Amino acid sequence: MEIKIEFNKTIKEIQDEFRKEFPFLTIEFFKKPHHEHEASAAKDMYPHTMKVKEISSNPSEGVLEVRKDMTVKELEETLEKKFGLHAQIFRKQRLDWIETTSTDDWTLEKQNQTGAEY
């Protein structure tokens, strides 16, 4: 799947496109980058109404290629390097959304299937 990253696109619009393919996952964007297997502070999460141009440390537009066999780590790194966006993937677990920090090396497909099981 491809997601167009455009300056005027909101976080919610990106999340909606991503969740069409991965309904048990979501992307959240943060003010600060994080290391592999490291969580981001909730206080640093951007509101869903913010636009790419307002949150990117290196504003650029383009196409984000998202594959089912891509790992969480690969997706987060691509968003950081290509678009200057500090992102974390969250997985649905019952009624909550959990950060996938301890499973950054799982594929998006495996994360989504795990979310579907709960």
C-alpha cells in the first residue's frame, strides 16, 4: 500500500489510510524521536488534528510505501529518515492500544494478526 505524505495532511488522515490495511494497528506521532524498543512519552504525542508540516523535523512530501512484510522498526525508521516524522506503532489489545516497543522486529502483518486475536 502507498500513503501520500503531504504537508497539509493531518495525522488522522494518515492513521485512517494506514488502518484500512491494518485495522488492529495505528500510527501515533511524537515530538521527540525514540530508540529501538524504547517507548515514547504520552505527553509528547501530537494531537490528531495537527498537519505534517507542523510536526515534521524535516518537512518533505512523497509516497510512503508500506508492505505487510515490513517490520515496525523499518516503518518507523522510514518515517523518520524520509519525512522527519517521529512515529510509534500501536497494536489493539482488547480495549487498549499498546506500543509495540518490545516487538519492533515483528512484521506489520504479524502485529495486525496478533491484534485481531485479542
